Amino acid sequence: MYRALTWWLLTRHIDVTDAATVAASATRPAIEVATDPDAPVVTVDGADVSGPIRDRLVSNAVSAVASVPEVRRHLIARQQEIIAKACAEAGGIVAEGRDIGTVVAPDAAVKVFLTATETARARRRAADLAGDPVATVELTRTEQARRDRLDAPQMEQAADAVAIDSTTLNVTGVIGAIVALAEARRTAGSAWRI
């Protein structure tokens, strides 16, 4: 959602470092996030922006937008609405983000803090950006390190989150580890809230 708002601001040539203007714009676009895992779509004012919100321009600007208190209040409330609706309608949801377990859904029954080395993260991200000739692993690592520094307040591990180091895992391995954790919690009788 932060990326979607950032994309919207950038496409309108709004200075993302102007906190007052960003704050005043936070509620203008209609940002929707689909909760169907078979159709993971993000839309802004009805347009599918799932691809564009992952480009380097958005990645390098999103921290400025996400640090604006009015933006955070608005998008956290929207995320909590989406989670509550999915829990009521489908019995639960898997949500990901830098502060989901600490701020957005602190009462979630299962929390995972996914980590990987800087090099592994940079390789994965550079592979995602394969169509961008500038996105080398080294440049990607530098950009990620900058974003991590800027986003540090939102990147704390929740005290009750289980850390999973994904450095040597592929997507299937990560999903397997998370599913095993969720199944163990369900077996132990934890209520499903997210």
C-alpha cells in the first residue's frame, strides 16, 4: 500500500520529500489490495499497479512516504480493515510487511520475522529487476541498505515472532517453514487471527 501511494505521488510529479503535501494527498487515491492468493493484485483508482510499484524508482522513494505520520495512520487503518474483513469472511489471512507483526496486527497468532543476508536479498531483488539494466546486485544491495536504514523504526522483530533465515531457502522452503510453524501453532490450540 505504501508503494501504491508512492507510485501515485510520483506519477503526479508530487515531491515525496514534501511531508505536508504527501500527508494532504494520503487519502486521495483509492488503493485496493486483493486478498485472493491466486490473484494478488494491487490497484490504484482501479488500475492494476502490481508491476509498476515494484520498480526501482518506487523502491527508492517509498521510505520518504512511509515515514509521514498521516500516511502511516491512514494506511495502517486500511490494512487493519482488510485483515479484519478477511478474518471475518475467510477465517484468516496471511499478511506481509515490515511492521505487520508489531503495529498492524500485534495480536496475530503466528508471526514470522523473515531474514536473509544482504547479499541473498540483493541477488533476489536484482533477479526481480532483470529487465532493468542498471539493477546490478551491488547497486541493489546499496539501495536496500539505504532503505533499511530509513525504515529501521518499522523493522523491529515482534517479541513473539519466530525468525526464519531464508538465506539458503528457496520460495518453497520458506513457505514450508512458515506452514510448519502455523500448523504447530494450530495443533497447540492457538486461535487464528491472521
